[in-house]
Amino acid sequence: MKPLPLILATLLAACSPSAPKAENTAATAQQATLPLTIRTAKATHRFTVEVALTEKQQEQGLMFRKSLAPDGGMLFPMDPPRTASFWMKNTLIPLDMLFIHTDGSIAFLKANAAPYSREPVSAGIPVAAVLELRGGRAAELGIGEGDHVQWGDCTASAPANPLNFCPG
């Protein structure tokens, strides 16, 4: 009879409100990251971004995040390219959204998208990816439409990897 209270206590602990937080932390820790560069006329800026590969990761995006590192962000690859539309529902911080052409150029930049907004943001054309950065970061670095983005390991000796995006 004594094992029953121990088993019940274990089950109750597993169902406590802290259990989902542990799962969310583990999911975030397992999210893939990639090096990403943005080349402007004056400089090359380097970031380490999370990659939203799965449909679930893309639906979650940066919702509920309270902060984002200055050189962090989240990349949403689109394979095949498609017209993407984003909104800021449940997003606590302003974001810059960069919609990237298949040639790596920035097709459209929505600066400082407002937290919680349900207004859709789109380039209106098919894109290879969307990159989200901390709100205002693109302006701080002089990043704009027409600048070029690449991610992954784009060195000549790198093995083929579907996560590399290295346009000419």
C-alpha cells in the first residue's frame, strides 16, 4: 500500500504547471540554428538564427518571447518558394520581417512590426524565406531592400546541405 502514495505523488508532479515549461525549454533548445549573413553596400552583418523547419515551429515562430539577441533571429525557409503572410498574434516584442527572394536579395522589409497585431504582413510575391530580427535592428545596421542574405555553411569546401542557402 505504501507505493501507491508515491506513485500518485509522482503522477501529480508530472502533471504540475511546471511540466509544460520544461517541454517548451527542451523544444527551444533542440531548435536548429544556422549562421546567417546580410551583405549591404557598406558591410557584412553576421547573425546566428534559429530555423523554423517544421510546420509546428513555423506556427510558433517567436511568439511569447520576451527578448531577442541583437544578432539573433528566426529564419522561415520556404521550399518551394511561396507567397508568405505573417502576423504578430501573441508576439510580445516588435520584429523586423525580411522577405527574401530566391536570389538572396531582400524583396520587402517590414520594420518594427507591432506586437499582438493581427494585420497580415507579406511581400505579395513568392519568397525563398522570411527572416525575423529584433525590431529596429535592420535600421540600426543599415539593412534594406535589395541587400543580400545567405545562410548555412557557404564556403567552397562545404558538403551539400539542404539548409545552406548560398545564392551567387
